[in-house]
Amino acid sequence: MSIMPSPDMVPVDLSPDGSELLVVDGTGAPPRGPLWSIPILGGSPRRLGDTEGETAAWSPDGKMLAYSNLSNLFVAKADGRKRANCLL
């Protein structure tokens, strides 16, 4: 039995405290779509703002989120708010 609310959700990271999965709810190869946080021990999934990406990771302190969308890299607060494009 899966804890994922959608069959298109792909886990990409585990929160630093081990309580939540960071997932991409996407299609394609690689999957690209909205980012969600799913509590491991139950509770409601949370959409992380208007973030969309192919892969993502929480910062070591869990306060920030880095994610990529095509060749762009973004940084946002852990809840998906106030994103910024990172120039490489």
C-alpha cells in the first residue's frame, strides 16, 4: 500500500527530520510537475506554493527548498513561498 495520494507522485527527498517526503506530482521522463510535502505518519499532503519541477531537495536545516525545472534552478522557503531564480 502506498502513502502517495496520486499514482503520478514520485518521491525526491526526505525531510531532514524524517517526517515528510518531498514529491513531484508529474508526468513525462523525467517527471515534471507540482511539488508536494507528504507527512510520513499521516496527515494531509501540502502543495508547496506554485513550485513545479523535475527534482527538488530540502536544505539541511529544512527551512529552504531547491528545485529544478528544465535547466532553471530555484530556491524557495520550505513551504514554496518567495521563490528566486538562481543564476548559474
